[in-house]
Amino acid sequence: MTLIATCHCGATRVELPHAPKRAADCNCTFCARTGAIWGYYSPDEVSIVSDTSGKFYSASRNGNEHHFCTNCGIQTWGVSPDWSSLYNDDGSPKGGVAGVMPTTKIFAINLRLIDDFDWSSVTVEKLDGRNSW
């Protein structure tokens, strides 16, 4: 079942093939302000059908991009290194090797932008990004 995420004005549309396998409610200083709940997808699963400008915000130099609609301002999606491939949710390294940069990317889609989303289809993890990163 295809899911469609749209910003408030409809200028940004993202198509997803299914409900995410993983979702997060992060309390970092950025996510807490946007109110987004993020569903995670590999790059080949996401289709950005329309995007108002291609503009994004990044609070770091690590390749984290937070995209938003320049018409209505809604936080829509993001792309970043796939930190979960090398690090646990608490920030500790998997396999004991710290300081390694992931080579793969992951897309985060604001699940609040999907009308009538079935929240029972996904477990939303609480992430302590404020203290872990």
C-alpha cells in the first residue's frame, strides 16, 4: 500500500511503499521544536514526487539535511548518514569502534504528514537525542 506524505499546502509530496519498519520521536533541540515523528527508509524506497525548492537546514557538518516546504514551512523529510548502521540509539558504538562515519544514507519522513496514518502499524521509539548526540 502506497503512503503519501504531504506538507500543509500540498506543494511537497513524498511517496512511500509501506509503513516504516522503524519510527522515532526524538527530543533533540531540532526535533523537539518541529514535533515530527520520523519514519526511516532506505533511499531506494522513497520517491520525492514534488518539493518546493530543494532548500534544507543542517545544524551539523555531518551530512544531516532537514528539508521543509518553503511555501508553508512544514518540516517534511530529511536525509542523513545511517547512524543506526554503526551506533546504538544511546550513541554508543556497535562493535566498540567509535568515531567512524557511516557510508550509507537513510531517509527520515515526517509521519505526521500522512493523512489517516495507522499509528498501530508502527512502534514509535523515544530517542534521547538531546543527551546522546
